[in-house]
Amino acid sequence: MNQTDEIILELLDYLRLIKEVKSEADFARRIGSYRATLTKIKKGTAHFTVEQIGSICREFNVNANFLFGAQKKVFNTDDSIEIDRYLKPENIETTAFSSSK
């Protein structure tokens, strides 16, 4: 699995945490994909496409530079959170989040 795939899957965990998406199937549907495709990406046998990445950016107002590891700012808003490194479900309470101002 490449870095962008890892970042997007961890973004999915965050979006579920804040209840922006209900499930992986909901996320897949909203970006024009399928739950089965997410399973393949998790297994490393597929990758997010350019079209899917564009859909993620539009649908969830995500900063494309964040998805490619170039910036810490997650969303295209002035008060966006920043994630220093990958968000792991087991570390959600201890992961360093901060508002960028």
C-alpha cells in the first residue's frame, strides 16, 4: 500500500470518528467507488484512482496536498485540523491534533 492510500484510509477513520461518514460503504459510495474496492486497497492489490482522490477532495473539502503528504492541514478551511502523522484508531485519543490559524 502506498502512502497516499494509507493517508486516505486513515482519513476515512477520522471521518467515521466525527460521523461525517457512517461506514466504509458510505464513504465508497460518496466517492463513486465500492466497498470491495476499499478492501482491495487495504490488501494492497489496488490503489485510489485520480478520480477517486478528486472526489474525496470535493466531497469532504479535503486538502489534496494533505492526501499526498505535502501538508499537515487536512481540510480546505481556515480552522482545519492538522495531523502530524497517520491517524491510527488505537491512538485516536492521543494523536496530536491542532487548529491551524
